[in-house]
Amino acid sequence: MSSGSASASDARRKAEIEAKKAKLQEIRRQREERAQRLKSSSAALPEASSSTSARKDLDDLVNSLISAPTSSRGSRASLVGPSSIDYPPSPRRSLLGTRVPSTADPASSDFGSESEIPPSTPGAGQAAPAASALGDVGPRAAPELIDVETELYELPQRQRVFYTKEVQTATLGDSSDDDHHGPSGGVGAEARTRETEQTIRAQILAEHAAELAARQEEARLERELAQQLRELTDDERLAVYAAHDFGEFVERSTKIVERALTDTYDVLRDYRLADDDLLDSTAGSQLRLVRTFGAADKMFAGRSITAIDWSAKFPELCAVAYSRTEHEESPDGLVAVWNMHLADRPEFVFHAQTDVLSVCFSPFHATLVVGGTYSGQILVWDTRARSLPVLKTPLSAAGHTHPVYGLRIIGSANAHHLVSASTDGTVCWWMLDMLARPQETLELVNTAHAKTDEVAVTALGLGEQDTTSFLVGSEDGAIYAGNRYDRAGLKAGLNAAEVYRAHAAPVTSIHCHPLTGAVDFSDLFLTASMDWTARLWRQTPTGGVPIRSFEESNDYVYDVRWSPTHPCVFAHVDGAGKLDVFDLNTDVERPVASATPGKRALNRLAWSRTGRNLATAGAEGVVYIYEVADTLATATDDDVHSFQRVLARLLSS
């Protein structure tokens, strides 16, 4: 209930935070909209003021035109002014052309008509005031009169048009603009303008108040979010890091990201090209280094590698067993599961209380990894659990009490056993789900030995489909064949008649030929020894001599393995740090490919299930993954027939 309430409170808190964030975004959006509206209205105000001033100028022009007759007459009178020359007044005429006598001077009729007066010269009006200012000098000169006849024309009466303020202005813009910006003229324009200004002022004040309130609300929400999303203290951060769920999430997520980054798939590959066009700069090389594991990891520094095995279910996974290190805080034994798609760190790391000398994946349980230790215990780890083993054998006389160098799972999915062999000469068969006691136990005894009957087993060899017989290599350099059950007059244990005097030094590795193709070569097996040789044998009821001895190494040969896909290809590693790959169809004496990845000895090697990759490692604690050429990884029918002929030739020689 506590976890459910905590999750509910967390969900409610997240919902509140999201709601506040949404409200904050809405406030910011409304503020931006108001700013846009204010900007557009301020841009439109100069246009409205310019249109209002234009209308006012037009009104003033019309008013001046309406009052033009009266003001023009007054202005003309003022311009003429008092004259120093007394001209007789001319008779006035009516608009119809009849002569009207002047009331000011009745005698003016004697001087003729008004049209007979000569036109005054320009500047007369300006000269008259000057003369009056200087005073009258002497008698006045009498004007000279002339007689002129002219024709009178009656001009049409000028029509006077009166404008009103409703029709004299032109509408600029649509009605919505006028309504928005206020009145543009007419009666009461000033009152309407004042009302519009007050409305705009009130609107601006309201928008300012709304903007201020929005800013205050935004600041409040930001403060609340800052309080809810505060930075964790050091103690709280350490508590989060120490949480089991958080650690699992980070571990799982970062592995997924690193796998994607490590993937080197060529997205630009053109499938229309032939295979010859796709060869890279490494074409022609039989071995190409593609991965290096554990070179920069401090966890594996100072450890040597004692065993390697590939997963049958996941071909990209490789289990590697490590010996102990000098660092006291580190576990004595380690098993790391490396992934071809995860270059910088292992996929899983398993711990043991002592050195792990042998390791293998379960071919029938993809999540189980089995290891044999220096103390004699057999440990089972599960990739779904943590680093500690989920099952282990007891330290008692019922099992092993000496180092376990041989470990193998045989059988089928419905009936399979774990076979183990230790240096005290004990071979045990176990059920993986019950490791309290072995199902069967054999004490190997060599009664034909001159000094001791004990057999110190250093290597174990089992056939792919043979669950009743086995081969063991010993410290004296001999290879012994053994039986699991009594059969055909032979007792369970070592077969005294089938002994192979193989090497002059301890045997380090035995590997029986796997089942590849239609032809069965399971009677062949390879051995490696500290006498610097690797040898090819054929299993016979009476033992025998090796078919071929390979003596190209300059140091101890620590491991030898057949290719799982090519019948005539095998590889071995030696103490000089050299990896040699042999193709018996090509050469029965010298390797067809060699590599020296490091400066120290190589202890173990293992082929992947597809035969494409070859893993090797040694005293440096670094795993080297090589990609094998197609000619060595894929076998044809001709290769099988050629290998049969080679074997026949070697057996006859």
C-alpha cells in the first residue's frame, strides 16, 4: 500500500507540475498576442491623425470659399485706399446693362459712360498715398478725357454653390477604421475625439493592468516550479544513485545506447555491385582483428584469462573466465560475458570466491553460465540474476576438491548432463538443477603406471554425440580413453588397452572433431602440450601413434580447436603469443594464417558457432576477436572430399 500511495502521489505531483507549465505557457502566449495588438494599433494611429488633419484643412478651405464675396470686397477697398486725385464718380450700371445715375455726383453724366474712363496704370494705388503724405503742391492738373466706344457683353450670372460638412469630405478607409479610430470631422468632432481618447486611454490602462497581472502570475508559477523542481542535495543524490531500480534502469538503458553506437552496419552499401567490388582494404587477409575487449578496463587489469566459450543461443555473446588479481578489494574470480555489439564494457560480470579455470554456456538454457573453480566447486550463474552464482556444488568429498580444468555439457534438450574433471582424477556427471550431489562419479586409476596409479587430469575431451565415452589428458603427457558404463567386458573407468603416448610434457588441451557435413570425422581429435607441439590423432581401440605432428611453435602450445563449420581447419595458440590457423587441404605442415595480437602468451581460443569469428586471449587479460575469411569459414563438397584424400594419404604414410 505504501508503494501504491507513493506512486499515486508522484503521479499527482507530476500532473500538477504539467498543469502549471501549461498555464505558464498560456500566459506567455496571451502576453505575446497583446503585444502584437498594441504594436498594430500604434502603427495605425499616425494614419488616423493624418487623415483627421487632412479633413480639417479641407473644412477650412471650404469655409474660406463661402465667406469669399464679402471679404473680397472689403479687401479690394482697403487695397485702393484714399486717392489724391479726385476722379468724377462713374455712373453705375445694373446687372441688366441699364445706366443708373450716381447719387454722389449728379454732374457725372456729363463725362460720358463708365466705359470711357481710361484704365488706371499699375501702381497708381501705391503712388496716391505717397502724394497725400507729402502734401498738395500747386494746383491740380485737370484730367484729359477721351472718347472710346466699346461693346458690352452680358456675362452669365455665376452660380454660387454652398457646401455642407456632410458632403464636403471624402471617406478615407472603411467604416470599421472610422469607428475604431474615432470621428474624422463634422459637428461634435472634438467631443467625439475626446471620448475616443478616453476610451483608448482606458483600454491601454486595462491592458497594462492585465499585463502586470499576467507577469505576476507567471513569476508565481515559476517560483512554484522552482520549489517543486529543486536541485537535490548530495545526500539525496547519493540515495537515488544507490536505489536498485535506478541502477538497473541506467544499466539497461546505457547498454542499449552503446549497442546502437557500436553497430557498424554500412547503410550506403550498394547491393547491385558484385562481391568483388565490395572488397575493402583488408581483402586477401585470412584474419582480421575486429574487436578488443578489456584492454582499458581496470577491473580486468592484472588478470590472466583461463577459459573462453561462445553462446549457442546468442552468437554475439562470449564468456571469458579470469584468474585472481593482486587487488584485495576485487573478487578472486571473475567471469565476463562480452558482446560483439558492446565494445567498451561487458554485458554481464559474475563473481567467484576463487579463480575460475573453466567456463561454458549451457546450450539448452540460454541464460545459464557454468564455471569450474580452482577450489573444486562448480558454479552456475544466471544472466537474469545478479553477479553471484545461483547454484554451486558443496565443498565435500562427494564432488571435486581439486582444480576443475575440464567442463562440458552433453546430451539433448530433454536429457543432458554436466561433465566435469579435476586434477585428482575424478570425473563427475551432474544435473544442472541439482548440484548437491553428482549423479555419477568415476575415480580414474591407472594400474599400469610404474610409479603411481593416480591420473592427474589436465584436459577433457568429449565427442559431439557420444555420451558414454571420453578422453582425458594427464600431466604425464598421455591420453587415456574412458568409459562411463560397463560394456562389452570393459569396466567403467579408464580403458587400459587404449592409451595414447602422446606428448613428452603435460597435455594442455584435447578437442574431438565436431560433426560437420554429411561425412563423419568424429574419430579424429587434436591435442596440445607443453612440449611445443600439437598433434592429430585417430581414435582406435588399441591406441596408436599420431597421424600428424605440428611443430611450428616456439613455445608451449596451450590450446587447440577444430573449426565448427570447416572439417579441415583448426587453430592453436602458444606461449609466444602467436595464433596459427591451419588448413589441411592447403598445407599439412605450416599454418595458412597467423597473427600475434599481443606481447604475452595466449592461453585460450574458441571458435564462434558460425565459424566466422575466432576469440583468443592470454596472460594480458585482453580478449581479441578475429574475423576469419570465407574460405576458412565455409566448406564445400570439394573440401570434404579433398580432406578425405588427405587423411588417406597421411594414414598410409
